[in-house]
Amino acid sequence: MARRAGIAPSQLFAWKRRMLEGGQVAVEADEDVVGASQVRDLEKKVRELERLLGRKTMEAEILKEALALARPKKPTLPLVSWTPRKDGSR
């Protein structure tokens, strides 16, 4: 088989051993075996979603700060003098 594929027999046995070890690990973990390309694609998607989450979190913080600045402060009532005025009005 190795001769037909044009590779060294030791390389073929190494690939076979790795495949069997990986399969055994997957069976012991009771999980599906997933290809490396699929793992890379999923990791890329996770990074993109984390980046988007970070951006949305920043936007929310900026909006909170803007609302805090834009909210009018409670108006203070002028002090009322309790002394009667000279003209007799209150």
C-alpha cells in the first residue's frame, strides 16, 4: 500500500496509529470525531462572536454614559423667605 502511494511504510503506520488513537479517544469520550477544518471554522466563528459581543458591550456602556449625562438634574426649589414683606404680601 505504501509503495503504491509512494510513501514510506513507517509514515503509513504512523498515520494508522494516530487514526486508531484518535478514534479510541473519541469512543472513550463518547463523542463524535470532528475534522480539523470543522474545528478551525468553529473556532473562527467563536472569535467573531466574541468580537461582536465586545463591540455591543462597549456600545451599551457608551449609551449608559450618554444617558447619564443627558438626564436633567432635579431642579432645586428657590429658598422661600419666611419673613413678611414690607408691602404686606406673601
